[in-house]
Amino acid sequence: MDAIGRNHIGQLVQRQFLEFLEKFRVRKEDGSPDSEAYYLAQAAKMVTEEKKTLYVKMSHFGEVIKDEVSFDPDVLMSVIQNKYMIVRDHLHAAIPQLLDKLEGDELQEKVKKARGANETEYVIAFHGMPGTFSGIRSLRAECLGRMMTISGTVIRTSDIKPELLVGSFSCNECNRVVTGVDQQFKYTLPQLCPDPRCGNRSNWTLLEFDKKGTRFGDWQRLRLQEGELEVPAGAMPRSIDVIVRGETCEVCKPGDKVLITGSLIVVPDVPTMMNPADLKQQVRRALTRTDANYAGGGMQGLRGMGNRDLTYKMSFFGSCVESNSDWSKDNAGEDIRGDDKPHLSQADRDKFFKISERKSDCFEVVARCVAPHIHGCLEMKKGILLMLVGATSKRTQEGIKLRGDINVCLLGDPATAKSALLKWTSKFLPRAVFASGKSSTAAGLTASVTRDMEMDQEKVIQPGALMLADNGICCIDEFELMDQKDQSAIHEAMEQQTITLSKAGIQATLNARASILASCLPRNTYYDTTQPLHKNCELTPPIMSRFDLMFVMQDVHDEGNDDHIANHIMRLHRFGEEGAVKPTLSELELQRYIRVARSFRPRMQPASHSRIIKCYLKLREDRVYVRGACGVTVRQLESLVRLSEAIARIHLSEFITVEHVNMAFELQLNTLKRLERENIDLEGFGAEEPPAEEAQAPPGDAPPAAAAGPAVRKKITCSYAQYQRISHMLTRYLYDKEGAGEEVKEEDLFAWYLEQVEEDIKTEADLKDQEQLLKKIVERLIMKDRVIIVARPSEDPAKPEGRILVKHPNYPVGEVVGA
């Protein structure tokens, strides 16, 4: 297309586009158009806020009433999409004409002042392209110059640099000034001096301070990488450079999942076009390298004739950058950690506050909506919910920052849905990064310094997973497989939420304000309930103390629970998501609820202040936790404050009450005393007795069930709490009798215990069950836990219960049994 044709199309598009901006009105709920022109109101706001960008939604072209305009909106939209780079300048030129239509003396005064500075700075930014976005992998040469929307994750951003948009040049031979030289993504000089007696083509000087003829603009380069859902199997993720200008700079940072609307362009590879004298020595060698093996081989293309190769590379020119709300599924999501204020419908508002008014089970109701396809794991879901909500970060008068993000660790047996919880969390947030401990290094998690090949070997900081998850969550699977030196690299990020770099001449402190959700296997693959927490995991005490919550997930063989899990999984396989139990809140509603909860800033009350101190002192005084979760430190006190504040946020409360503190303390206590929630297997301890019916049967009569096979004996178990309670009662009694100088026989110990629990014994069957349970526990205390020892065997072999029992001298009374 020649210049005359391009100019004709541009003027026609400019006239029709201006008419569209003047006459478009948004439709109301009843279908009638609004009384005020939509883009005239936006232009007035743009002038008031001293902005330079007018945002136009592409779907508005389809909502135009065709009878009110003199053009076909579909044709105009098609021309803008297919010939965007041709008509782009004419679209920008329509904004000053639109500003002349504004009413009001004050607005016109501001418009006149702004246009007097430079009216060519106004730009149009299109967004909301109809249809789906394009992937980076699908960009081809046929897409050049067309408007499209691409998606991906920003992995690197450059500094904002000045870019020459239009230049005025002075001829160094005749001092003739040439103005209005457009710069198309490269430094462009005038082709020929207009003076016919000069003929200068290369000797020019840029007039940098000529405000009328030379114009600079802000420029930034982004590195966009395609999303994980777009990468084919076995392929590496691809990336592309995105060029943004003006107000579009600094609207995103590394780690953001964005949609960028613009056009695919080609830019020249600058080092191959520059004069070799202007290049660095290393780049010069790469361009002028010769090979002795080809000496005397004749001409080798343009380079052999003395010309430099002209190479191009593809880039993307972005006019609008917006957050991608389609990061996980086909339905749109919402960023729960967004800075803008949440907008709720009245129905959602009523539903959320109705849930928050349920003081007894509000926490459980919202927690069940976390990962609804995973059965059970309610306490772990509570921890993940608190991590999503978080607390407010604080700063002391000395400038010390107290983090508000909550770190959670899942320590569990294989096949207990640890990775599934991590995957769900990484899909729930737009700024969530999933990493594996085995394939992660210290530099990959924090940051590294590399040389950018496209920026003249400039040293740049390559962000790691924690930097990319800033203001989000970093999910680390198989945390125990990380090396110790790599684990120690995240100490600073977990507590101070910063990353300090001192390498390659760069001294920098970077933000890593992210929560960490880690999962790891126990030391011996399966959790050993007889060992304390710190002996079951490979984590160091500094790492463990930085986790606010540590959950133990065991694969307990329970017939009832196994039946529920099997039915739940089979329903998911048969019916998909329709077979799952419908949660109270959908995923989108849960995102909105958390976003509303994060808008609250609950304050501490005097009663809750005193209660937190008492809870902390109780943790410090109890000897169980000193030997258990590597001690209770001040970090657990700060964790209790954060958990209480997060629970108050979930209840949409303005104050932290005593009930909120009790919930947080109970959850923290359960994570520290997880062993108490597991059953103790008593099989294999004590002599087995035949069933009562069998023992009372006449000698010659066979039992009725003999023909059907042997009777099934019930497995004897007791809860950990019951086992600890009975053990402490027995050892305390033995300790008191030993102090009084009295010997205790086993039968006397049984008789004393049965007297203590006689109120719970209602029938003869209950008495036999208690006797059998007590025998099993005493045998386990003697044979396995070695808390009780046999001082002297029974004098009568027919009565083994006559042996003398004493407490082990090395066991302190009240200590947890089995620790």
C-alpha cells in the first residue's frame, strides 16, 4: 500500500473513530442507553487527573446502535484490528479533537494548558479484545501489524529509559535543521540534507533540547514467558520481549500474570547495524570474526562484499497491560490480594455477613470451601485459609518490620494429599509459584545475578521463586529433599521477608513478601508416633521455628474413614465435579470472601491481650513442647498474634476477641501436640483371653458359631490422650507408694485403678473391657515404653499378677510417655 492509500485510510478511520467516541453510551440494566457519553466522561476524568491515555474497550464496538452512527461499527473494528500499526497515529490524533468537545470553562482551560505542552503525547489503549488471547508460541510473521492480546507471566522488567520518538537534526556541514524525523523502534537519521548544494547523508547532530521538534518518551522492556498451561509436553517455555511506553511503564512487576494488548513488530538487531568503532571489543570480535579454514574461499554473501547483515527479531509492542483473571480455569477468578477495593453485589454481601455471624462454626464453614475435592483434612484447610487471609504487617518505631504473612508446613505420610493441597493453592492465587525441593537451588528460590546478552552484557538480577511470589504464596513440594545450604538461603525470606544480594558488584535488598507453604515426608517415610516431632523430620530447628503452623498428616487405617474417602474418590471419577459435595462458597465466592476479610484491620482488646500472654506462658511452662517441636520461642508468640488476627478477619470482625485467641491457641496447640490425636495399637501386649461366651460354655457343647469358623477377635486400641492419662495415673500412684516405702503388686494396682473409674463402669462387660485394656497398657508400659519395671516376679507362678511393679527411676512423673 502506498503512502497516499495509507493516509486516506487513516483519515477515514480517524473521522469514524472520533464519531464513535462522541456518541457511544453504555446500556443500563433495562437496555436503555445512558444519558452521558461514556468516552467523553472518561476524557474529562483523564484531563482532571492529568493523564495521557484513553482506554477503549473493543467490545463496545459491538454495542453501538448502528442507526445513530454514519458508519458500520464491525467494519471499523475490523480495520483497527487488522491495520493497527498503519492507523495507530491517526487514532491517537482523534484524542485532541475529542477534548475540544468537552464542556466547561475549567476543563477547557486544562485542555488548553495540556495541549500547549505537547498534544502528541495522547495515546489510545485498547483492551478487552473479543475472543480468546493468543499464546506466545502461536505468534508468526502473518501477525505483524495486527492488534492482538497475548498472555503470560512477567519474568523480568528493565529500568525506565528515555526513547527518542521524534527528532530534530542539524546538518554538521551546512547547519540546516531537519525536523519531524520519526523514530521507529531504532535510531533513525535523515536520509539526505534538503540543501541541494550539501548532499550530506551521515554527518548529523541531534538537537536534544529542541522542544518543538524533538520529543522523548518513557520506555520499558518486559520479558514475558508463556504460562505453564500453554507449554506442550516435553517443550521448554518460550518468551518474548514486550515494549511499553508512557503510562504503561511500571504497571507490572516480575511474577505478575498479565494480558497485554498490542501488536507484533519486528525490530532490527542493533549491534549488527552499528559502526564497529562504536561497539565494545567483545561484540566487535563476534561481528567481524573470520575463520582461517575458509580463507581464499571466495565471497561469502553480503558480508564478503563489505556489507553488514541486516537481521531482525520479533518483539511485541504493548499498548495496554492488565491483570489476567483467567490464570487457572476457564472461569474468571479474582485476585484476593489486589490493591483496589472489592465491589460486591448486595446478594454476596448479605451471604458473606450471614456466614460471619455464625460465631460457633464460621471458621469451619469457610475452611471446608478450601480444596473441596479433597476429603477431610479440616485442620490443614484451616491453616491454608489462615495463610490466604494473613495478618497485617507492622513496623516498629525503630523501623523493624513485623511480618503479617503466615508460613505453613505439611509433614505427612505418602498419599495424604499434601501435593494436591499445594497445587490447589498455587492455582487459587495469580501470584503463586509452585516449586519442587529436589530441583530447586538457593539461587532459584531467592535471586541470582546474570548478564543480559541483549543489553550489552549488562548485569541484571534474575528473580527467583520467592521474588516472583511477592505478595503471594510460594508452594515448595518435597521440602526435605533440598540441601541444607539451600534451605538456609530462605531463612531471611521467611522471617524478614527480604533477600539480600552481595555478588558480582551488586549490593541490593529485594522484597520477598510471600507466605511459604511447604510439604515434606517424615524421616523414615512414615511418621513414627513414638518419636517427637523434631525427630520425625529432616528440617533444622531454625527452619521449623519459622513455620507458624506444622501439621502432621498420617495415613491412619480406619475402616469408617477409608469408606468415606473411597466413596468420595469414586464419585469424582464417575461424575467429575458434579459428584463432589457442593461447598457453601464457590471458588469465586471464596476469593471474594477472602478479599473482603483482608480489608479488615482488627484491633487488639485488653482481654485478648492478656489471654495471648497466658497462652504463651502455658506453652513455655509445659515440658512436653520443649522436647517436642524444637522448643517454644518468641516466634510462637508472634505466630499466635498473627493467627488470632487472621481468625478475626475471617469472622469479619473489627476487634480480636478472646474467642478468636482461643481458636488460634487450640489450632497451634493441636499442631504441636499432634501425637495426641492418633490411636495407640495395643495388639501384641498381654496374654490373650478367650471370649466370655466361649469360656462359660459346657465342656461337651460346641459353640453355635463353630461351624462358621473361628470367632473374629476385636482389635484393641485406645486414643493417645487416654493412653497418656492412664499412664500418668499409674506412674503417679507407683511414685507415691514408693515414696511411702510400700510395695505395689500388679493386682493391687489394677484394683486401685478400677476404683478410680468405677463411675464409668455400668455393666459386667464394661468391667471386663476395662480389665483387658488395663492389662494391655501395663504390658506396653513395661515392654515397649519401659516406664514401669518389674522389681520382683510373682512368688506363685500360677498367679503372675502378684509381681511387684515400680516406676522406672529415670522417668520423671508427668512426662509424655513414648517421647
